[in-house]
Amino acid sequence: MPPTAITNHIRRLRFEHGEMTQQHLADKVGATRQTIIAIESGKYAPSLELAFRIARVFGSGVEDVFVYAL
């Protein structure tokens, strides 16, 4: 499966928010740790709803967390 055109700043944001683990983020947004790993590494693009939930955890807008690169 080719990487998605959506990149993100999740790793940086997790560390800026108290070195949050992938598991803690997954628990907060109702996803699995494997899903967070896949999103962080660019192997999987989150649903719009999950993208909003992730952004909300960081107190950010979706566009501050995710970048769509053509």
C-alpha cells in the first residue's frame, strides 16, 4: 500500500503534550495504538471524524495537525 498524501505532526504534538504515548492518544480518541502508529507513519489516512478527535486532544485545528500534500 503506497503512503498517503496526508502528513501529520502527531509525533511532535505528543511530545509537546507531556510526552504522551501512542497508547494514551489512542485511548483518548477511541482508536487502537496500531491505528495511531499507522497514521503517524503516513501509512494510513484517518477518517475525518478521527482527525477531528485527534486535533481536539491537542487543542488544535485539524489543519494544525494534518497537512494534505498534492
